[in-house]
Amino acid sequence: MNYLKDALQATEEIEKNEKKLADTVEKQSGLLDVLIRPALTAEQNENLSLTLEVIISTVAECSFQVGYNSALQTFAEAAAVANPMIISEP
């Protein structure tokens, strides 16, 4: 049962981190729109948008992978505790 509890906890942590990332990106985008974009040309704004899109998607993917790998590690540890391997000596 601890295995299921650990799995649910890891899922909740991943969801919290995804929400934090989305909130941070939204806040920073708002500041960017107010402080920087008005001073840029249309072409510069387009280039900035494309660059930010690549950066944000890369960070989101890395963040997901870290969370996913952490969850897998938690699951593996929980499974190892729940079902320890018995090593027989020859």
C-alpha cells in the first residue's frame, strides 16, 4: 500500500511543479509584454516570441524529465522495499 501512496505523492509533486512552471512563465511573459515588447519592432517581437517558445518548451521538457525520473526512482525504491529480492548463496 505504501507503493501506491508513494506513486500518488509523486504524481501530485509533478502536477504542482508543472503548475509552478506555468505560473512563472505567465508572470514573466506579462512583464515582458509591458517592459520590453513596446520598444521592439514587429520583426524583433516575432524573433523574441520564437526564441522564448523554444526556451520554454525546452525547460518544460527538462522539468518533466526530472520529475518523471524522480517518480520512477521513488516507484523503484518502493517496489524494492515491498518485494525484496532474496539472493541465494551457491
